[in-house]
Amino acid sequence: MRTLLLASFAVLISLNTWAQSDSSYFEVGVNAFRLIGVPKATPAHLLNPYLLHAEFGNGKIGARFGLGMNFRSETEQPNATNGNSSFSDDTTSLDLRVGLVLAKNLSPRWSFKYGLDFFISSARRSYTSVVRDVDGLLVESTTESSRSETGGGLFVFPQFHITKRVSIATELNLLYASTLSEGSTTSSDFPEFNTVVSKEGSYFSLRPPTALFLIIRF
């Protein structure tokens, strides 16, 4: 995280030095595809995870940033129908990226951008149950899973300018990342059977244009 922030700051300072001209711009966009929801059956690696998009440049070179985050918490309180047990399910995810942008204006309406991204992402899920056993004692069991990714990739970003300040865009990404997945189960009743599993891996993926950014230029 610290490396990502330092890199972003350095790029912004450099661009601010280069881009003191009338062609300088700052854009902020929202991924409408994420707002309307996506089919649950769609594989995660095919979906663009970024809800917010920001870009700064001078018409030829720039920097861009992406942010996506999600938090969901569900708790079933003890009652007569569930045996006075409680269940909680918490999920969090965070996706960040920073990239170098090269731009080409094809016409007053169309621009074509391409470049290189660095990204990190993390996701975590925790499921906890508190159940009363036959002896009347409360037994707490927790299952946790997490996944983190660090990588980079190439992108192409076609953008259609509806007006001088309003545009829409999508992107195609070629990605490579290293991954770390961990899972654990714990139980207060049988702690000797607690388990922890860790897996390292990597992937190379072509992400299709599963984003529709609605962009405002300042």
C-alpha cells in the first residue's frame, strides 16, 4: 500500500510539472456496470472491479487511479426457531490501481488511451456460528477465507466524448498477478482440529470490456 501511494504521488508531481497548458485535464468517472449489479454466476476475474475512476493528464500523457470496495455484514440473531443460535457472515473487498496513460485524439468525439497499470486487491470472508450443544454450552465456530493479488497489466481505453465535459468509456485489460489464498477453521469445542491452509499462485488473464465509465471532465 505504501509503495502504491508513493508511486501515485510521484506520478502526479511529474505530470503537474509537464502539463501546465490549456490541454491539461482532470476526469472523474463512475462505473455504471457496477452500480446496476452483475450476475453472480459471472467469474470474478472477468469483471472489472473498479467503481470509481480518476485521471489527470495533458492530452498526451497522464496518470489514472481506480478504486473499488465492498462491505457486507449479515447476522441472524438467536431465536426459538434456530435453537437460540446466532450466525454472522461478513465480507469485505478492496481493489486499488494506479497507471500510466498515453492518449491519442482520433477525432473531436473519440480518443484512444492505452498504458500500463499496477494493482492490488484483497478479499476476505468470515462466517461465525454460536450454537448451544447438548450440554447447554455455547460452541463458537469460525470459518475464514482471504485472497490477495498483486500485479500489473496493459490496457486500452476507448472514450467517446458526448460533450467537451461528458464522456463514456470502457476498457480491455491484459493482466498478470501473483496470488495468496488462505483459509482457516476454528472451534471452541474442538480446538485440536483447528486448521489453516495457505496457497500461493499466479494467473494471466484477458479481461473483456465489462465496464461502462460515465466520466466528467474538469
